[in-house]
Amino acid sequence: MGCGSTRSVQHVGTRGYVLGNPYTDDEIDTNSIVPFAHLKALISDELYESFMKNCKGEYLNPDQSNASCMGDILAIKKCIGKIFTGQILEPSCKLISPKPMALKWDPRFLIADDTDILLSSPHVPRPWCRVH
């Protein structure tokens, strides 16, 4: 730096990172739900654009008197309401029993005649949930 120059210091927001938690600010984090849902294709381009126009990006404290905005928020909540926000690729386990599921195998797979297996009704497994 030359003589007489001023040094600018930039502040880096480390709240949350120091604690090891990316959650830093309620307003910023909550309002980022909609752009994140749009980027991950959980909501349509049309719904995202309508939300940005009608709600001006405000998801946490929207204008309650703006019917268009409230309609967009209801549609967004319907699209993402059952998604586990901590990890969108995992099932939402809020209403599922906290007991871990044991790995199960079906002894029918040892049968020599595969016809029974092909004709049997498919077994749809319950969603698995993390146990912490």
C-alpha cells in the first residue's frame, strides 16, 4: 500500500460457521427457501416468478393483504410441505415412528421357481429414517 492510502476492512459474517451450523439468520435463511426450492426444481418457474413479483421475495413476513402473494405462498407450501428440509433427498420422518427399521430380507428369493416372485404383488417398503 502506498503512503497515505486507506485500508478497507471487509466484515465476514461468521455467525453460525463458528458454531459449525450453517443456520445464521432467521430472515435470510427462511426467505432463501423459495429460491432454493426453485433451483432444485421443487417448484415451477412460473410459481417462482409469480412469488418474486407478488411477494417481492418475502416468505417469512409476507404482506397478508396481498391475495396473490398469499396464494403463491400456499402453492409453494403445498409443493414443499412434505419435504425434509434438512436433506431434501431423504424422506420426511416427522410423523414416522422414531424406531429404526431393521434390514429385512425375504426368504422367498431363495425359491427355485421365479414365477411366484414375478406374479406376487410388489412389496413397497416404508421410508427409512435416520436415527440420531
